[in-house]
Amino acid sequence: MPRHTIEEMYQELGISRKVYRLGKETEDSLAERFAKIQETAEYNQLKVVSAMQKCRVSAECFQSGTGYGYNDLGRDVLEEVYAAVFHTEAALVRSQITCGTHALAVALAANLRPGDELLSISGKPYDTLEEVIGIRPSAGSLAEYGVSYRQVDLLSDGSFDFEKIRGAVNDKTRVVAIQRSKGYQTRPTLSVEAIAEAIRFVKDIRPELIVLVDNCYGEFVECGEPSDFGADMTVGSLIKNPGGGLAPVGGYIAGTKACIDRAAYRLTSPGLGREVGASLGVNRSFFQGLFLAPTVVAGALKGAIFAANIYEKLGFRVVPNGTEKRHDIIQAVEFGTPEGLIAFCEGIQAAAPVDSYVRPEPWAMPGYDSDVIMAAGAFVQGSSIELSADGPLKAPYAAYFQGGLTWEHAKLGILKSLQSLVDKGLVCLEEI
């Protein structure tokens, strides 16, 4: 017999009876939704296993390349697997891609030339891309190389403004960018279905336009990916969904062979491309992380839905709300005050297996236009498929919660975040 009940274990971790019971009541109400998440995870698990088998993944693929990385079997097969999973002609999956922003920067710089125009049809991009593009002046930006930029904002309901998109496309337009997730905005995340419609619309205007989708936080949330519906490049980070919590670094670009070849030449060197770039011992983690990714994403999704329902009951605005369909793993909760945002992040940090004793503080993080607070007690620095939360210290003071390598840990994180708000007098459970 165990020494303690589950409720007593939560109490040992600082969760009061009232917070625990609110969580238990919420969890019980979500049984049907959680079952549907498991169905999607099962489909995606089969998709990944099928790709690995078709590409003949072997134990030899886990060996490490060094130096130039010529004939790195594991690296090359891994890229074949990603292309098979995303149903694309080719893929670039490298430890040399440092993060999602870097993957996007490589994809954009490789496929745009001086005089070309980049058109975003999902409104303002994520903060760190502003300097890549040159919206905020920065050394080495696309703007410095003569690439212009325009954007079409989403409509008030979060859908694409097709009329304005048609009017915005011109002879200079070469790449059309779509950001699936919300970034530091409280707009809806775009579904694969909505993105597919937008891709069809853009291709009907000019078939040669290159459509790039920032897929960060969205992989394996649905049964399909934007690449299944004609995206020329689908881009993401391995320390988010597809790395399954095991990838220690890296990013991917999956798409047409022409686009991927150009991206490889940009990442390494003209004339060398995908032939170089040693794997340096990460192949096993990349393969195993991808294998686990559908299950890990399912746990993170459950945590996001749990958070939405908990905080919606307490009267906070949450995006998505507690009943909406999910298209990424991010859950936004608007607190309206810096104190609420900070308390939430302190609770998430306190639930971490690493650095749980550390208190997160807002700071001027590179690439952002305001102080940002981040809670991330992770095994991999900055890994947002692990339990994490962050947000800019500006109105509406929204926390962006994501991750949890297991549903159980995501649940603990949300309960700790609520406990932090209760302990600071920012939430009163007597009122619900």
C-alpha cells in the first residue's frame, strides 16, 4: 500500500485541499475531450512509426558523425523520416539550427532575393521575427538586403481577410508567410483547415508564390499538417513539439526540394548544402524524440485544456476558451495586472523538476520590445514542450502556458500556478 493518497501527495507539494478539489472536478469533466486527444495521438503515433519503417531506420542511424559530416547516415535518414511524416519532397533537420526563429530566418533568407517582398497574411509575426524581417531595425535583417515587407491583418474573428490578401499580392511578392500559433497575441490559433483554405487561395492568385507556414507549437495537435495541403515550407523547432522533450537543440524545415535545397545552401554554404553538418551525437535523441512526440503533445494538450477550464471558471479571459477546438499547445490567460502574470509564472516554476526553488523575474530578453517573464525549469534550456510559461510585461498581462512532458506534470503545474495566485490574495476560491 502507498504511504499517501494522491491528494496527500499534492498537499506535500503545497496544493491546498480547495485547489486540489477544483482541479479534480475540472479533470473529471474533461474525460470525453481527453479521449478524443488520445485518438489523435494514436493516429499520429502510427504515422510516425510508419515513416520510420518505410525509411528503414536502423541502429546504425544512431551513430555520430563528426567533422564535415559527409555520409552521416543517421542525419540523412532522419531527414527522410521528417519528409515522410510531413508528406513533403525533402526536409532539413539539423542541430545547427539553433531555434525556431533561426529556422524561419534560414527559410526566409534562402528563398527571398533583393527586390522581393515578404507578405504575412496572418498579421504581425512573433516578436523575435521582427528583427529578422527588419520591422525593428537590426543588423543583417531582410530589409538590409533589399527585401520589403507587408502584412495583412486577420479579421476581428481571427479568420483570414481574403479580399485584402488578393489586393496585397503584387509582382514583387515572392513568399507568403502564415503563422499558425498566436505568439504574444490573444488571437485564435489557426487550424490546419483554415491554413489549407488560405494556401489554396494564394496559389489560385499566383501558383508560383512560395507559402511558408510557421508551424511552431502545432505539430501533432491535429491529424494533418499544413504541408499536407500545399505549404511549400513548414518550419518548426525541435525543442517544441516534434522533439518530444528529448531533442537537446535543433529545428526543421520540410517542403519542396527546391526550397529545402536553397535553405541548406543558406544554412551551410553554396555548393555544400545538405552534404555537410555533422550530427555530433544527437541522432538517437532526434529519432526517439520524434517517436515520442505524439504522446508528449497529447499530454501538453490536456494540460492546456485543463488550464483553460480552470481559469475560465475563475473569471479570467482565456484564449482558446474552455470548449474551443485546439490547434496548438499554447494556452493564454489574461490577468490584467503584472502581479497576476508574475504570480502565475512563479507557480509554474515552483512545479518544475529542475530549478523549482528559483523565482522567475521579468527581464529585457533579446528580441522582444518589453520585459518578459519566463518560467522554465526544464531539462533542455528554453524547451517549451516541457512545462513552461512566459509573457511580456505589458497589457493585457497575458500568461502563455505550454508544455508538460506528461499530462500529470502539466496538471501539477496548473494547480501550482493557481495556488500561487491564491496565496498572494489574487484569487479567492470562496467566490466560485
